[in-house]
Amino acid sequence: MPYAVVDMTLFDARQRPLRDLRISVTDRCNFRCTYCMPKEIFGPDHAFLQRDELLSYEEITRLARIFVSQGIEKIRLTGGEPLVRRDLPALIEQLRTIPGLQDLTLTTNGSLLRQQAKRLKEAGLQRITVSLDALDDATFKRMNDVGVPVATVLDGIEAAREAGLWPIKVNAVVERGVNDAGMVDLARHFKGTGVILRFIEFMDVGTTNGWKLDRVVPLREMADRINADLPIEPAEANYRGEVAKRWRYLDGSGEIGFISSISQPFCGDCTLARLSPEGELFTCLFAARGHDFRSRLRDGSSDDDLAAYLASVWRVRDDRYSEMRTAETNAAAARVEMSHIGG
Ligand code: SAM
Ligand code: SF4
Ligand code: SF4
């Protein structure tokens, strides 16, 4: 008699399943993007995590296996810059053996891809996302703030393609007055190449990047500006919880995406958990605190204990920060308008 398939999916307090896990393997980076790790804060005196504070690859893999048994289908490695952690392919080799894991990918700034793409592919990485905010060298150097030229990242993307890491996505954070003037150039560069470019609204993550609402270029405006030169139309989402809104070029030359966490938040479909380099699980990008898995990994807890702890964290998850922020900014806008009309 066939066995019944047991669905281990965990649902949170808002009925959102746990499907995606983003694992940050390091808090270090060889860039100092002004919107992410501004130099004034992440300078020579900044206290990065020490080696023994980081989860080992064995610890990460053990947790990942437990998480997959609880419904995670997709894992993305990130950071900091994941390719600065020593021998990352060794982690990929371990993760790829996890039964039930359907998708394993990585987000990188691309600067070390030429050296590592082939080895990453051989280790079992399937596809990759590369961040590139501008095609103009001066703008890009100003944004990464360590003088890395555009050509290095483009060459890294080429190396990924040659190695067979595919599909390739490219992420560009758009900040008004910084790189928004180059959006169409970026779109034109990748149009028709099969590489999927996604523009990301500048987000108020952390407390250090000097975020202001007026620096955000909302999806609607980004789409209008691309459409004026390169006509596009909205396309259907591939699946529930897809972070990027998909649009396609009217001439059939491919698609482009927008990640609109500010103007059109997607908390209602957010199926993502984030594991920090030191083993804290965050149920929201904006959560003030994480849930400590490292001490449980190191105090002899069994796999069942860890799975039970994960379930206890996810089942009460109620986060929807971006939706609440939007409600607030809308309310603020409404107040401004009311005072304007004398209310
Ligand atoms: N270092 C890798 C990279 O840059 O691709 C991986 C880590 S990085 C934190 C992951 C993604 O977050 C990148 O695509 C980056 O552009 C994006 N990001 C960082 N700070 C952001 C912000 N304030 N608003 C929007 N996206 C941001
Ligand atoms: Fe580093 Fe990525 Fe942040 Fe830039 S966005 S500072 S590359 S972690
Ligand atoms: Fe998910 Fe939090 Fe972002 Fe909303 S704000 S989409 S809950 S990570």
C-alpha cells in the first residue's frame, strides 16, 4: 500500500507557509555600498563576527536539513558577500544533498565570480543573482564605495554564464538622485540577453543607510520610465510569494522585474525566513530580534528539538512591517493633504 504523503508545511499566524530560507554566511563584505554598509559605520573599527561565532558549514547544513523537513523548498545563500567566506563551495556540496530541497541559489556582488563561478557550479549551485546598480563607472564606484569598476561585475556575470549558472538575475537598487538616471541604460544592456534584470526600491533596512522616502523611486514610476523607451507590460507571477513583480517587453525580448517593498508591499505572501551568520532566525527583514538556534545547536539539542523550536517560532509569526509602514506613510500623506485643504 502506498504511504500517505505527510505535508510538513508550517503556517504562521497569518496562514503564510514557511517555504524560503535565506542563509547569510558572513557579515563581511568587500564592498561598502552606501545604501547597505556605509563606510562611516562599517569602518576599520567595526566589530565583525569572529570565526567561532559563525555557524560552521556542518551546523548550517544540519539546520537546513531540518528546515527542509519542515517545508522549506528554496535556499538562497547571501551575506554580507557570500563569496568572501572561505571555501563556500564546500557548503554548497553539503546543501545540495538535502532530500526535498528544490532550489539552491546565491546572491553576490559579482566581484569574485570570475575566480569562483566554475567551482560553484561544480559544487552544485544551480543559478545565481548578481547585484549591479549602474552601468556608468563613476556612479557604480560611488555606490560600492571601494572603487570596483562595472567591468569586473560584468565579467563576473559572463563567467557565471560560461560556467552554466543559469538563469542569471541581476538586482539593481534604485536610489533617486544617485542612479535612477541610468535605469534605462541598464535595462537596454540586459534586454534580449536572457539575463533578468530586477529593479529594487531603496529600502529602509537597518538604521544606518540614511533612508528617506523621497529617495525611493516607486514601482509605478520605474515602470513608466522604462516603458517610455522600451515598452513593457505586466506579466503573471510565476508562483505565490514571488518577490519581484514581473513585466515583459512588448517586442518579445524577455522580461524585467520590480521589487516594490515600499510602494506595494507583499507581506501577505511573505514565506521567507532569514538565518543570520551567527545562527539567529529572523521572521521578517525588519524584525528587531532573532531567535537563537546557535546555542541550541551547541547544547546537544536533538533534531526533533530544533524542529519543534522552529515550529514554535513560525506558528506565532505575525510580521508585516512593510504593510504597516505603507499604511503609516499613506496616513501621513493624508494628513498633509487634510491640512492643505484646511481640515
Ligand atoms: N553582497 C551580496 C550582494 O550585494 O548581492 C549579497 C547581500 S546584499 C545585502 C543582498 C541584496 O540586498 C543586494 O541585491 C542589495 O542590492 C540589496 N540591498 C542592500 N541594501 C538595500 C537597501 N537599503 N534597499 C534595497 N536593497 C538593498
Ligand atoms: Fe556588500 Fe551586498 Fe551590502 Fe553591497 S549590498 S555592501 S555588496 S552586502
Ligand atoms: Fe516579509 Fe517582513 Fe518584508 Fe513584510 S516586511 S515582506 S513580512 S520580510
